[in-house]
Amino acid sequence: MKKKKQVFSAKPQIKKGDMVEVLAGDDAGKTGKVLQVIPQKGAAIVEGLNIIRKCVRKTQDNPQGGIVEREAPLALSKLRAAKSAGKKAAEKKK
């Protein structure tokens, strides 16, 4: 019996190119730029965060093969839009 794929119907508030902050996980508190949003999975790929090591087979494009580090998707629920420096300063004054 096949499992149904979970499809997220809500429209993501985060878009490609946005600066986001990670709320939970190993990269909590870090910020980065969104490279890709995957609405079907409810995930996003953020530049420099959630790095995984992947074994790559030898091919014509990559004759060396070996281990490659790359970004893995992060759940949208773990991300929020990063506040700009001006907004942070204004909040501290209050």
C-alpha cells in the first residue's frame, strides 16, 4: 500500500532571495539567503545552512567523484524572515 505524499496547501510567506533566520535545530540563530523554496514539501534551501555531505559517483562531469558538501532543505516552520539592522535598533530603544 502506497503512502500519500503530504502536500502543503498554505502559500509560503518566504520567497527566493529573502534573508531568513533559523529558529530551531543545529543552525539555530544563524541567518542566510533563500536559494530555493519548495512549497510541495514545505521546505526551503538556505545558503550556507544545513550542510550535508553527499557521496558522489564518478561521472564525465565529475571524474574525481568523492564526497561533496551541499545545502539540504530546511522546514519552513523552522524559518522566519530576518529583521533588518534598523528595525533591531528601533526595538532596543523602546
